[in-house]
Amino acid sequence: MKSFLPILIVTILFTSCKSKVSDKNATIEILEQFSELQSIIDSEKDTLLVLNFWSTYCPPCIKEMPLFNKLESEFKNKKIRILLISLDDVTQLESRIYPFVKKHGIVQEVMILKDQNYSKWTEKIDESWYGALPAALIIKGEKRNFRFGSYETYEALKSDVDSILNE
């Protein structure tokens, strides 16, 4: 019994520390209005923000998800924040979104934008966007790069990121 107790304690400590560090999506934040996302954008002027708008019902969105994992891994030593903004119905948080995030091993920060009145806020992301998915905005300060449609390759995503970092 004496040898079992230290092993049990170490296992419990390791497991609890590991989950706190690695699981950004233990609680997915719900943004009620676009203005909450705009506040994040405004407050991160010196950080490269990668905002990816997606849905669990969007096959091209799902296909490009691993590219954001690779981006985060490659740019881990840079000041970068990747936010995956789900436009799924918030009522599906427990039944669909959490299971989706877990199944696909999504490590980036996931948020749900509940504000479904796209016509009032999509043009603030880009004047050409009308809300179709997927879409991505890469932004740092006044530098912006918007893409409607999915990234087919990691090189295309990295090129868009590099274009903002190197301007």
C-alpha cells in the first residue's frame, strides 16, 4: 500500500496539470454579439490574429482544420493567436460542437459567435463577404488579409500569414 500511494498521487497530479495546460476548449466561449469579437480584434493590435469562420456542417471547413493545427505548431514562438469562430447554432454546443472539437483534435481556441445577423457584421470583416463559409481574416494592426473559401494547402495559409508578417 505504501508504494501504491505515491504512484497514485503523481498520476493524479500529472493528469490534472496536463489537462489544464493543453485543453483550451474545456469551456468554449460564446460571443453573444459581433461587438465582443470586435473587442478582441481591437485589443490585439500587436498580435497576429488568425480568425477562421467555420461550421461543423461545412465540409470545406472540416477539411482545412488540420492546416490551422500545423500553423499553430510552426508559429508557436511568434506572437500569434488563432481563433476558430464557429457559426453553428449555440444550442448544439454539447451535442455537436464539443464532440467535434474532441474528435478532430482541435487545439486552437474555439468560440461560438451567436450573432446570426450576418448582414450587420460581415462587412466589418471584409466588404466582399456575405457570410458564406469558410472564411478567414488574418490581421495585425492595420494589415489585413481576407480569404473567402477554404485553404486547399498549408502553403497557401502560410503565404497569407507571411504576407501580413512581412509587410
